[in-house]
Amino acid sequence: MPTDTPQPAFVLVRPQMGENIGAAARAMWNFGLDRMRLVAPRDGWPNPASVAMASGAGRVLDEAQLCGTTAEAVSDCAYVFATTARQRGLTKPVFSPEAAMAKAAEMIGQGRKVAVLFGPERAGLENDDIARANAIITVPVNPEFFSLNLAQCVLLTGYEWRRASSQITAETVEMGKGDWASGIEMEKLAGHYEDQLEEAGFFYPPEKAEGMKTNLRNLWSRMNLTRADVQMLHGILRQMVRWKDRG
């Protein structure tokens, strides 16, 4: 059974190869999408060639709906996007994948059904297909080479759907063995270096000493150190002092 997660239907219109259908299924499931609809696949359906290429996303293929026409595939949808890179001479709003999926998320949140049309590998959607869509999605690719294969287009759109519909952490840090250093640990490290540098006569001339110490404290505050980092820096300074004393 498909998941209960609200999402757009991805409609593959007259796909030509089972391998490409499988690759599209894999791309969809990468981003939690499992509402695939197939319009008149060239080599029939089901297609054994799609299963191996799906590589673990067979559930998407198992639940795929087979439709005879584009009109049938989108008959229950309130809003339809058509993906195309070429000018079609049709007056339509044109969205980037990011903006399109943001709009899709908004409409689906209101309880409306949304579909995205993807054309066959060789020539893309026909004007008759696009005429049934409310808007166009165009990927901002190199204008001298705008050809995307089916799975690539599905992957890009699925990624933008995930961004629009989920809370995405833009940046994180993969922690190794240990935690971030605490404020007191950083304070002790700064004090250790300041004391040793004071003894070594680093803060010279005297009238500049206070500003130099402030700059050094500011340097420590900009560094994201772990406890292990702090211990290593303490050890480096201790060893340098021991080496000097031995000399």
C-alpha cells in the first residue's frame, strides 16, 4: 500500500524503456514519493526490466497506476504541472522546480490533488499533454544542452518536493568521539596560553599588551573546538614549555 504522506502524483507519459521507469521509481522513493502513474508505456506493463533498475524501490512500481491517456491520469487532480525545457507556444505560467514544489506543497496542504507530468525520453511531452497542465516546470540547465533524462528530471523535482514539504537542516556537523568544549574549558585554555605568552614576553610593548590579549581572546572565541581539541592544545603548549626548559 502507498504511504499516507500527502504528496503529488508523478505521471510518466508514454515512457519508452522499463529501465527508465525503474530509475524514476528509485528517484521518487529517495524522497519518499510513491504515487507513480504510467500513461501508455511503450513496452507494456508490468515490465521486468524496471524491477532491477528500481533497486529497492519496487514498492513504487507495485503501486503504479496504469492509465490509457494523459487526461485519465490527471482526471482527479486540481492542479497539474508539466515538465518541459522547450518553448511550446502555449501561454502558461513557468515555474522553477523549487517554486513549483513550494506551490504544490501549499495546495496539497489545502487538500487539493496535484500531479506532475514527465514526458517520454526521446522528445518529451507533446503540446496536447501540456495543454492539459495548469503550469510548466523548467529546470534552469545549460541552454546549449538542456536535455535531461527521465530519472534526472524526476530526481530534481522530487528533491525540491522534499525541501518544500519537510523540515530540512541546511547545515550540521558530524561529531566524532567527543563533545564540544564548554565555555569554562575554553576559558581555561585561553588563560593557559595567555599566562605562558606573558611569561615569554609576547605581549610587548606594554602599551599594546591589553589590545593583544583582547585579540587573542577573540581568536579563541571564533574557534569551534571539541574537548579533545582543547586537551591537545594544552598538551602542545606544555610540551613546548618543557622543551624550552630542557634547553
